[in-house]
Amino acid sequence: MYEQYAADVYNYLFFLSRSKVVTEDMMQETFYRAYLHIEELQGDKVKPWLFTVAHRVLIDYKRKEKRVTPKEGAYFDLQCSKGELDEQLLVQERLEQTKAAIHKLPELQKQAIWLIGYYDFTHKEASRIMGVNTNHLRILLFRARKALRTMEEDYSEKSV
């Protein structure tokens, strides 16, 4: 299970925490909890269940973070696709702008966008992972996408 899903869980936790050290701690806690509660799986798909465990670890971390806030702002290492340098730089800049905009969203909207947009979970799976109903998830996605469009428009107006 670890070998199959570790990379996805790591990316999910890293995107939300933006800290390599914190992500590694949460990874360890996620798979420890998953090991302790593997009998609760009962026919569910493993990946959504594991993301639910990771989400709960993240919630616990956020609660603890209110008391102590480590200061590390590491971002993803960007893997550019083939192409010329100018094109790669434009892609990298656009990706960084998008990530920065997503990080400005409220926590639940950020998680909804990430689970649906990056990991391709269904609405039902993502809502179960986040512990919200499907209608609430749709509202979160709508508001997140609307906020991202507004940020994009504001950025476009400033750059012209």
C-alpha cells in the first residue's frame, strides 16, 4: 500500500503544508494510522480511504500549528516540459501564479480544488475525504473557481 500511494499522499500533503519537514512527519503519521486502522477499510477503495486518513492528519496538524508555526516556505520543484527556454519560463511563471493563487484560497476551497483538479477524485470521494457533503463540495469548488478567475482577471489587468 505504501509503495503504491506514497507519492500521491506526499504530494497532497506537501501542497497543503508547503513544508518538506512537516510533510514527512504527516506522511509517517498517515501511514501509521492507516496501518492501525486497515481493518476499517471494508471494501472501500484504498486511495480515497488513505486520503481521508491524510486529511485527518492534516486537520490535527493545523490545530497544533495554531500554537506553534514553523517558518518554511518551500514550493514544489517544478518539472518543465520540453520546449524552448522562453516557453518553459512562461509555463513556470504561469504555474507559480496559479499555485500562489490557490494558496490564497480558504483551506477547504484549496483542498477541494486539489483533490478534484489534480488527483481526479470524484465529487463523492473528495467530499468523503474532506468530511463534507457533496453539495457543500460543489459550493466550495464553485467559489474557489470564481475566486481564481477574479485573481486571474486582476493579474491580467495589472500586467497590461
